[in-house]
Amino acid sequence: MIRMILLAAVLVVLGGCSSWHNPNIVDQDEAKKILARDTDFCNRMTGQQVPIKAETDDAPPEPTTYEAEFSEDYASAVTFDQCMQKRGWVKD
């Protein structure tokens, strides 16, 4: 759960104030539903593909540096953006 909150916070910070839209969806109510579904999907995929910190099953987390944390955050944001773009979404 903490991973998802951290990931969401990172994506908000790195994503800035831009918003997503899908030019293939005309109905805005439907677009909001699909956006929520796709955002959830891409958050889950990003969490699976980009490890947060150096956590393993039962081992304690390894110490990280600012650079390592930034690179993880950047990788998460890039992976999320790529997932959304593959699903037809474009940033404003």
C-alpha cells in the first residue's frame, strides 16, 4: 500500500500540472471512467516493473542515495507515461 501511495505521489510531482486526454474517446463521461481504469492499470504495471527502493522479500532495505531515489522516481514516471501512451492517452 505504501508503494502505491509513494508511486502516486511521485507521478503527480513528476507529471506536473498536465492532464491526460484520449482523442479517440468523444464522450467525456466515458473518458473519465476509462482514464481512471487505465491510470489504475498503469500504476499497477509500473509498480511491478520498477522496484521502489531496494526492497526484497525478507531482507531489510538497502540504503539509497538521492541519485538512486531520483532515478527510481524518473523510471517510474517514464514507465507510467509509456503505459498511458500505449493505451491511447496524450498529455495536454
